[in-house]
Amino acid sequence: MLAADAGLSAGIFESLRAAMRSKLLVYGDRPIGVALRPHFLERKQFELLANRAELVASALERVAAAAVESPAVMDEIGLTPLEAKLALIDPGFSGSAITSRMDGFVHRNQIKFVEYNAENPSSLSDQEGLNRLLFALPEMSAFAQRHRLRQFSPVERLLEALLATYREWGGKEIPRVAIIDWDDVPTANEFVLLQDYFLSQGVRTIVCSPEDLRYENGTLRCDDFAIDLVYKRIIIHELLARYDETHPLVRAYVSGDVCVVNSFRCKIMHKKASFELLTDEAHQGWFTPEEQKAIHLSIPWTRRLRDRATFYQGQRVELLEFVRRKRARFAIKPNDDYGGRGVYLGSRLNESEWDKAIATAIAEDYVVQEAIDLHTEMFPVFSQNDWKLQPMFVDTNPFLFRGKVCGAMVRLSSSPVVNVTSGGGETGFFVLEPEA
């Protein structure tokens, strides 16, 4: 349909980019949308994706519970002493990750998850916004008349989850909410969209930085705004790199005077080494049969990369020697970082480059993960003046709110490291429902 449209011109592409800027669908100052069509999953595919994501998230909650019961598990995963100390504090509600995102890949009926963003995921507002913009194209409107399309509202579900968690924490009235992150993050525009929606629903909300907080007489404040609930978008290790446990947010949290979502306990699940506990045979007794099956089918073998012995497919191996010898099978990535930074794909490196990657990993804190088979899909990608069908790697990343999936973030990249921070883009997302 797009190929038959002779009217697709540079003016339309610029209109799309201008609309993204005006609707704050940008990463920094870069419009996030790069394709003229959304990503589609059939209903059965999406139901499988949601079911697997919910089971894996449930299994990771069991990992967090085990770590709280046995703090040695936190050391095994790689929490710092202060991260572990804060993780042991009861947040006042059940669930270590209230809002999260499972980053994964869907190919037919195969689902593979490579990371779990348990800190608090970005891009909650992107898919709804991109979906609306794509409907400005006549081809999209015509397609929607011929097919039943289901879309989602992660922002609406986010607010529901925050309010439900606040009530579980013991809050009675509608909370005063602070969205907290650094002032200069490239996702700051999303906070404005979230604030606008929360305010439209009668929830007083501000956006502020950790520098703006003070804690006095049992109340956390940002300037004169008293805070009941913190929607914590700041990454824990970045906060603790600048501040210690005397920071106002940490003190208020420790004292139980503010509800913090996600709590500091989420760091247990956010570390990529948590996938080792999912895939290590020694810990399978922690999980239900359904969770074990989801882990087996959807979680790649993962280990913290150190000089030690472990098991791979039932065989005992010396980890460093094995990873060095079988580099095409593996990816190496930081245990606690984001944005695709520091990821090494063995299949794309020569022997010398792989040895350097291993040396970096040993000196710091990395995991090794079995690489998954990636498949490209053809997308109509537009540039300044033209568009073309282009093979793109696609990751489909379901959002979870209190353990239940609502929608997904979809990223596109010409590189197998699919990440907006690393230069990729996004597109909209719909589920194709069966015809009535």
C-alpha cells in the first residue's frame, strides 16, 4: 500500500518528525519514530509473549524473595553492600517490581527474553503516541478498516498500579506524586507526558531531581511540595554513586515516610546476573513447574563471568576457558548498565577482540549469556527525503504492571544491539485480532 502511494514525499516525513517533536515523542531532541508502519503481532503470539513474560517476572519475584531471606544470594547476583542493605528494607508493599519491562524477541512462536528492566522502564507513552501519528497516513487508516487492531494504554495502567500500590502501602487519600530523575536525562519529555496525564486524573504531580529533595519532620519535599509517593525513575546505582544513605529520598524511604515505586528491592531483579539463578539447575526448586517451563523456553543460559566452574547443558565446564573457546555462542554484557553499553557479541568479534572483552568483563562486573538467533523484518524506514523497505532487528518488550502485561515497547535497529540509546528507533504496536 505504501509502495503504491506516489504522494509519500519529504513533506510528509517532515510533518511526522514535527508532530513527534510537538507531542514530545523524542529521545533527547531526536524523534523516536523511524518507520511508516507499526509492529504487528497476531493475538496468539501476543498471548504467548504475555504469558511467558508474566511467568518469568513471577520467577524473578521468587529470586528477590530468596535474596531477602538469604542475603548471600544478593552477593551472588552482584549487589553492592549499600544496594543490599537498602534491598533488605521492607518497602511496605508486596512485589519487588511494580512496573517493569521484559526485553525480548519474538519470532513466530519463539519468545526469548534477554534482560529484565526492573528499575522502572522508559517509553511508557511512546507506543500510544506513535500509533496515533501513524494513523495520519491513509494507508494505516485503510489497513485498520480491513483488520481488527488492538492497542494498549500503558500510561493508564501505570497510574492504576501506582495508586493500588500506594493503598497497599497504607495510603488513604489520593497521593501527591513526584517523578524523580536527573534534570538532563534524554527521557525527560516522557515525564512531562506522564505528569500531564496524572494531573488530568486528579493526581497532583511534579517532576523533580534528587538535588531538589529535602526531608524534614517526617515529610519528603521538593521545594514546598509534600510528597506521598515517589515514582522513582532514577537508576539506583547512579543515585548511590553521587549520594549515600543520608540522601533525603533514602532517609524518607528507610523511615517508611514515603512510598517509593519501584522500591530499592527491585535492584535484585534488575541485575542481569539474576538470570543465572533462573537458569542454574541448583535453583530450579524455587520455581513452579509453569515457571520452570517458561524459563527453559525463553531465558538464555546466563552466568556471572568469573574464573570458576559451572554447568552448561548438564556438562561441567571451566567458564572462562569455555567462553573463550566458544565465542560465537555468547554475548558479554555489564551486570548493571543500560542503553546497550558495553555489550560484546562473540559472533561479531575476532579472537583478539573477544579476549579483550573477556579481560574487561573479569576486571569489572559482567555476565555472559548464550546468544539468541536474531531475525530481521522488513520495515518501511523513512529518512529526510525518502523511504525504503529495510531489514531491521526488532525487539518486542512487554510492560508489566503488578505482574500483568499491558502493551509493549517496540524498538528497531539495523544493529543486533537493539536500543534507542545506542541509536535505534521505535515504532507503534498493535495486536492483530482474528476476524469476527
